[in-house]
Amino acid sequence: MKLIIKYLKPFIVTLAIVLTLLFVQARADLDLPNYMANIINVGIQQNGIKEAAPTAISENGMKLMQAFMNETDAKLVNASYKLIKKDDQAYIAKYPFLSEGNIYLLTSTDNEINLIFGRSTSVMITFFKSMKQDTTTATTSGVVDFTKLYQLLPVISNAKPQIEVIRITALATPVSMQLQMATSLTKNFYTELHMDITAIQTSYITNQGAIMLLIALVGGVASILVGYFASKIAARIAMNMRGDVFNKVMSYTNQEMNKFGAASLITRTTNDINQVQQLIFMGIRVMAYAPIVGVGGILMALQKSNSMSWVIALAVITLIMVIILVFVIAIPKFKKFQNLIDKLNLVARENLNGLMVIRAFGSEKFEAKRFAKANKNLADTNLFIGRVMSALFPIVSFIMSSIVILIVWVSAHQIADSAMQIGDMMAFMQYTMQIIMSFLMVTMMFILVPRASVSLKRIEEVLNTDPSIKDKELTKELDPSLKGVLEFKHVSFKYSEAEEDVLHNISFKALPNQITAFIGSTGSGKSTLINLIPRFYDVTAGKISLSGVDIRDLKTSTLRTKIGYIPQKGVLLSGTILSNIKIGKEDASIDEIKNSLRVAQASFVDDLEGGYESPISQGGTNVSGGQKQRLSIARALIKQPDVYIFDDSFSALDFKTDAKLRHDLKTITKDATVLIVAQRISTIMHADQIIVLDQGKIVGIGTHNELLKTCPTYLEIASSQLSKEELA
């Protein structure tokens, strides 16, 4: 994960903004069930009356309530209300009862007043229940008959000692229930004052609904912004990571390329980085949000009902058990999945690159079976993961539904016992769902993490693998007086992990304005020797110098700008003929391009409909092998380097084109050192010096005529290609 942290550092400010937005989103989601509970509990059940202490109460109503208060509470209530006389025109419109009698208006918003009315209501109800005679205080529809209650005021006044005894029992009732009973009684006080209860209820529900709408809007906007920033951060990190991987791969030598394989490197640059991108995107959205909602949901749910905390614990424990089971089954398959993608890419790439060979040998069925096997292995693993993951959601849905049923069943008993309200039950239910969903989101993250961690390790492996060939901290400059002089001094080389050297004690000097040719049987080390010059590999022993400087003391970029390399297999990039030629020299003029194409015998370009702008498909598959070689030669010629390397670059040319090309090359390469690897004697017989290789050793150096006399290996090769007259 250190790699992800490294790439996240430039986005610290954006991450801080996202974290803030996640808190806003989580807070909005956690607040909505509370407001819903308020609408049900207060708006519907209590007709929008949310306070236990009435804002207005008749004079007789105040006497009734104070009869059940202790002296301290009664004094505080008196200090919190003011008396409004009958027929006061300033209030009569709002309180029509003023035409009948005096009322008290609440002047203090202290919560203690609500608690006092809650206590006094509980004491009053307990008192009436304890009376032997029927003193029913309410009629149908829950409306209190205050006429009967006011008639009992003398009785109540004489029962002060009894009330004080009852007070102890009454105050054992939960405070929430005291307040709920007092609020219900307040509604009756408002009815007595002829207040519009429907208007109060409508106003409360409308206000609460508007607040919920605003909270939902804020939460929605926060969620959209979080998604935007998360996707932006994830995409940028993936882009940066992909660029770093590509640049790292571009610095690799053949040794590192052979170690990883092209198919694996492509998978790591695409699929693996996509996995990491998905992890970052989901991680930003979920890893902070889910814990906030989970912890917040638990705290909110416990506020609604402490006694039902075991339901949450049961839900969480059950979910964790399911998650552990999924992990044990699925995680090993995630690790296998990425390797199977590598295998499929490898098979597909080999088939596409070798399509002509496969068709020529009629092995389509064999290759189809090989691909089908790799494809089936990947599909079977993917299906297994899919089945496990698809089973997770029905199981979680079953758990959630079961928990809902359990909450309703337990809550119903508490509601029947007046220990819980319906709105609180629904809020508790929603908070439980939020807690379960937060755990589920974290689970999904933990499912993504193992798969992404496998991808991350594969990416780290690429980024942490340094090329075996690197520039020294202190490099040297070329000696202009020895321009183009190339010398091998006792060079030996073996491939990594190989037991024996491929080249043994190679020593020779190649000079400007000369052609040095290499010939030998297949596997004699010709191409290996040539690959040492541009430092595709480094020598195991000895040294190679260019212009008097050991090539290991030069910057790799400097060395390669001095070399024009034409590989045995012409390689063209997708684009146009012009874009491929300009790889050699980006600012080349049209005259330079024409001249290089002329020398390379690439006159076929003029016959193409698009000319220089004719398209080149990927790998140059829309041109022939000979055309590909000639365009590769033109690309090197336009560079005008100090050293030309032709690694069997004339093999696809006919004898006539080969001869003409070599003739024209003399004019453009006259000041450069020319190295030619060839299989045909006719290509190199006019070289200034020919180096004969056999089993990685030099077995002859000289001109064509000299080697015919002194080198049996060369004579054997020449005899197989030339007639007796040509050998004479």
C-alpha cells in the first residue's frame, strides 16, 4: 500500500475536501431517520405538538397542573408564565378562549419547564388511577373533559399528602414517557383554548418535511461531489502509474523484457492498473463513509432504544460470519485470476503474431484448443468468484429482512408497554439497515483489496525492477579525433542464468569509411555481438569502446544517437511512412527523406496512393518483408550516425536490389563505420574486413580473398554459396 500512498500525496488537499464532503453526506444520511421519527411521533401522533409544556394554558388548567407539582417546580413555572387577562385584544385572535377567561403564556424556553410538566402529568395520571371511584378523565377520541377535572380541584387540594406519596411511584416512569403523556395533555389544553390543532400539525409536518428535503439535497450534492473527486483522483493516479510503468519498461534491457514477457507487461499496464484504480475509487468513497455511518448509526440507534442493542449485535455478528466464509472461499481465487489473465494474453498474443505460420502449418485446431483451455480456466475461475459473490447479496438480503422482522416483533411489545414510539421503531430499523449496509460496503472493499493487492504487487515488481544497464553518475564525452572508431577488446558475454559464455575473447577494431562484416553459422553469436554495441546487453568481460571511450562510460542516450541500427526483422510502428522515417530524425526535411528512401531503394513509396502519408498498420503488416527492411534502412540512414549496424538487414532483398543498395550506401556512409551481419557471401565479399565467428569465437579476420586461403570455416560457407569459378 506504500505505492498507493506515494501516488496519493499530490492529492492531499482534494482528499481533505472529499473527507469533509463524506462527513456531510454521512451526517445527512444519519439525520434523515431522526426527522422521519419526529414526523411520526410528533407530527402524526402528537398533532405537531413537540413540547410537554404548553405555550398557552387556561387559568384553571394551570391550577390543575400546579396541584401536582412540588413547591419548587410550581415557583419555577410561575416565573416562566405570564397571566393574560380576559378579552386582551392583542392575543384574542390567536387564543379565542380569552373571550371566556384568563390564560397563561409561556415566556421561557428552558427545557426544565418541559420536565416539570412531564413529572406533574405522570403524578396526575398515577393519582387518578389510584382513586377508588371512577374518575375517568377522558372521553372517546382521547379528548380530556376538563370540566370534570376542574370539579375535582378541591379534592386534589385536600390530597396533598397522598400526592407526595404517589409522586415517588410516578417519577419512576421513564422521562420519555412522562414527556409523551404531558405532550398529549398539552394538545387537550390547546383544544380547550380553541386553538387550530390542524394548523399546528400541518405547520410542523411541513417544516420537518422541508428540513428533510434540504438535508437530502445537501447529502445528494455531497455524494455527487465525492463521486466526482474520487473518480478524478483515481483516474489521475492510474494515469500517472501507467505512465511510470511505461517509462520504466522503456528503460528495460532485453534481459528484463525476457524476465517479464511482453504479454505480462501489457496486462500489468492495463488490467492490473485498472484494478488499482477501482480500489482507489471505491476506497475514497467507502473506506471513510462506511465507518462514519456504521459508528454513527450505532450511536443513533442506541439513543432510540438501549434495550434493543442486542439486535444490532446479532446482525453484525451474523454478517461478519458470512463475510469470513466468503473470504475463505473466494480470496485464493482472486490471486489466481490475474495469473490466468497473463496466460490468456500470452496465448492470444502468440497466436496473433504467428498467425501466418499457424495457417501455413494448418495448426489452427491445435491453437484453438490451446486458447480454449486458457480461456476456460479463466472463465471457470471468474464464474466461481461470480457465484460466490452473487450468493453474498441474497444472504445479506435475508439477514436484513430477518432483522427487520425481529425489530418489528420486539418493538411491538415495547410500543404496547408504552416504552417506545412507532417513529423511534422505524428510525431504529433504518439505523440498523445503515449499520448493516456500512458493514457490507466494507466487505466489498475487503473483496476488492486482495485482488487489487495482487495487481499492486505486480505493478510494484515492474517499478522496483531496475534495468541491468544503467548510466554511471559520472559519464564521459566522445573523443572527436577518434570519431566512429569502434573497438572490441577481449570481450566475453553470457546471458543471465546461463552457465557458459556465448562469446569468447572477441577482439577487433572497426574504422570509419570501412565496412566490417560478420559471418558464421546459425548460433555462432553474430546478432549477440551486434546487440552489445548499443548496450542492449552489457559485456561480461572485456570492454567495447566507441571514439576512444568505453561505451559503459557514456550516457546510453548519447551512445545510441551515434548508432544507426537496422535489426534483422524490420520493425515499423503504426502511423504513416513519414512518421516512421522521422523516428530517425524528427526535424528531417523532405529532401533528406527523399534521399534516404532513394538510397534504401524504397522507390515503391512513390507508387503508393498516399505517398509519404500512406498508412502503416501495427507491426507493418500491410507492407512486404522487403519493403519493411528498406523502410527500416531509410529510417537509419536519415539519422546520419557515426556507426551503422546492419543485422542481416538485406536478407529479404533480391540480389539486384541488394547490390544496388550496397552500391548507393557507399556515398551516404563514406565517413561512418559500417557493420554488416549477413548470411550471404555476396553481400559481404567486398567488405574491408570480414570477421568469421564459430561457436562464439573469432576463427578468422581478413578480406574475402584472404579468408578463402586462411579460414576453413569461411571457405566452407563460401563453397556452399558460390560456384568454383567465383571461388577461383
